[in-house]
Amino acid sequence: QQQQQQQRQAEAEDQRSQILKAVLAPEARERLSTIAMVKADKARKIEDMIITQAQRGSISGVVSDAQLVEMLEGISEQTRASSKVTIQRRRAFDDDDDW
């Protein structure tokens, strides 16, 4: 049973790579593999997005490197907006005024 599951995962990954190979230009594929080395989760999001668009038929032709860069910028802005950090300091123990 576990072997069957591993085999299904391997087949799904193979199908995934075949779709990406068919849809991405060589430069875009190279850029995506470079990103995957550094930020695997970001590369996975881009791959998912490209595969979904390819299955819907909204991608016409091959995705160029410039189009991939646009997608990356879009995802970067989404993550930048959602990962805002705010620091709230406690006022009760703030003894800076005693100097």
C-alpha cells in the first residue's frame, strides 16, 4: 500500500514536470529551478499557478522568462502584504523617563 502511494506520488511529480516542460521556455525553466533551490515553497506556488493556468487553457503558447518574472513579482507583493509584522511594546515597565 505504501509502495502504491509512493508510485502515485512519483507519477504525479512526473506528470507535473512534463506539463512544466511543455509550457515553460528554457530560460523560464532555468529561472524556476534556481528559485526552487533557494525558496522551494515559492517555486512550488509558481508551478501550481502555471499548471492551473495551463489546464484551464488561459496560457497561450509558451511562458517566457519575462512572463515568469511578472508572476514572481505578483506573488512577492502578495506575500509582502500578508507578512506584515507589528511590534507592540508594553508601557507599564517603560522607565526611560526617570533619567
